[in-house]
Amino acid sequence: MRLVCVVLLCGLTAGLYSQAELPGDNARVNYEMAFTYLLKTPPDYERARGHLENATVAGGAYADRARLELVRLVAAEERPADQSPVAEIRQILNALEDRTQVAAVWFAAVQALDENDHVADAISMGLELSLRFPESAVADESLYLIATRLYEQRSYSASLELLYRIEDQYPDGEVADDALILRSRIYLEQGPLYSPLKGCSALEDFMRSDERPAFDQSLWRIEAARMFHENCGYAGY
């Protein structure tokens, strides 16, 4: 099992199940016991999983916390290359008691699949998330993650389709700038979709301080300036 799973397991996803008080019941005991095994050197994933499964049976808020961690454990488990963890992950998602958290836990599954080299499964579940929960806080992040993987696979047209969806549907979202920069990069790289005009136009939009007053605070400002300087002088800008 890859180490990245341990890092994820050591801290809950921000915003999930943040009730002021959670009951000290059997679910909580098993949930906390699971982490004692995860923090061992080396971690005892089998016993941790057993306690997390016991927590889900007990019900309540800690049961759903345990399901979140089970999703990550299942995605990280070693298995033959022809065996996908998706079916088991879907069972866990379907069992969530707090249905308002399905999208967030679903995205945690997408991230865990991606981080544990189940990229095709991550792409499939990420696309499904964006269609099932288009109004969720993680829909645009899911689209961007998939667009990035498609870009890395040189599926540029498919990546661009998702990047334009982010621009159209989530113009003020968390990854709007990231999507615009990646779109520019696709157009400015020598390849089948090479178009300095489109790439430089997107960068120009990004750098217009009057339209984007937060540009000076953007993590992408230096990269955008570099890309524009290196690629756009001859494009008429």
C-alpha cells in the first residue's frame, strides 16, 4: 500500500463531518482504534480496516467518517492490475448516512484512485461526479483533475473540452485560474492543437488587472507572465 494513503488518513478532509460534538459511542472507539494501527511502523492496514468496518456498523457521524477513510484504504490496497476497486468504493458511497456529504466523499475517492495509479477509474468516477453533482463545491476541482490527467495522456481535445466547461460553468471557482493556464499551455505547445492566438488570448485575459483585480495574489501570475513573454511577442500582443 502506498504511503500517500497514510498521509491522507492522518487528517480528515476539511469540512467533512465537522459537528461540534460527536457521540463517544462504539463507532468512535473503533474509528480511533483504526488510527492507532495506521500510525504504527509499519502500519497494520488489515486491523485498521477491521476497526473502520466495525465503526460503520455502529452508525452515526463516526460511521460516515469511517466510510471516508475506508474509501481511501480501498483505493490504496494492492491488487492485481485487472481488478478495480471501484465496485467496493461505490458500495461504501451508497452506504453513507449523511447524503449531503456524498459529493465530498466521492471526490475523496477520485483523488485516492488518482494518487494510487488507478487513473482510468479516477477519470471515470470524476466525470460521473461532475454530472451527478454539478452544483457541488468539488465539481470543478474534479473536472480540473481529469483535464490534467487527459493532458498528461496527450488527449488534448478531451482535456480542452473539460477546461472550457470549467470556464463556462464555474468562472469564479477555485480552479478557474488553473484551468485557464492549462488551456493556454495546450494551445502554446507544439502539437496538433497549436494555436498561439488562442493561447496568448487566454493569457491576456488572465493578466488584465482591471478585470482580474486578484491577479497580483494569484499563484499563477509568474507562470502566466513567463508563458506570455516566451510565446506571445510574435503573436501581435
